[in-house]
Amino acid sequence: MSPETLPGHAGLAAGARRVVVVGCGDVGSALARALSEAGHRVRVMDIRRDALDSLPEGPVGEGSITPLLGDGTSEADLLAASIREADLLIAATGSDADNALAAQMALHVFEVRSALCRYDEPSGRALYGELGLTAVSATELAAQAIMDSVRGA
């Protein structure tokens, strides 16, 4: 079944996805912008209204990014973000524990097809793997990029 024929996907271009991003700090807002530019529909949730104010006005006005005041670990707030229609949840708050919980809820409570989880504490990698979560460490990505640059220099 293609994305445009799935329930809740009317009006989306082929290959476009409905994404819920939890956390609208530097990482979350950059992800929302990039996902929107790639043609995806993005709902961005944060507990701080001022964080949501940093989202780009154009995509927000056009409806490709929808800011939502809410907590990604709250079942009611995830439902308000249309989590049941989402193809992907990206948990990108500054809290490893909140990210893990939001991703687990998306996968196991709401049966979202895919969930990605940001983590900062490198020792958390094994735990996220044991929980069956796809997790990305900004620290490890930065270190890898620097090492790649060193090797190429």
C-alpha cells in the first residue's frame, strides 16, 4: 500500500510521510525544517511555547509543519498530535528518558511503524537496543564525522 492510499494520507505526494517530532530544540526544529523541505507533513510537539516559536513561518503557514504544545510522553498529547496516523515518530528532546518513553509509546501503544530516538548519554546505547529502539547519538555522530575528517585530511 503506498503512503497516499493509507488512511490519513490524502493529499500527500508519493513517498511523503506523516511524522511526529517530539522536542523542538535545535535538533527537533532542524529535523522539522528538513523533513518539511523533503515534502513530509510534520507535527512538532514541545512543552515550551517559546521553542515552537522558532519553527519557520513559511512551512507553518502552509501547513507542512504543525506546532503543538504538549508532552511527548503523554498519551493524550500524542493522540492530539494524530499519532495514530503517523508513519514515524522522532523523539528529539534533551531528555534520554523522555525520548525512550515517547518512542516506546509510539511503537507499542500506538503501533506506529517506526520510531527514532535521540540520546546523549553514550552508555545508553545498549539499553535502547535491548528495548528494540532505533537510537541515534549526537555525540557519537559528531565524533564519527570528526574522525572521518581526520582520516581524509
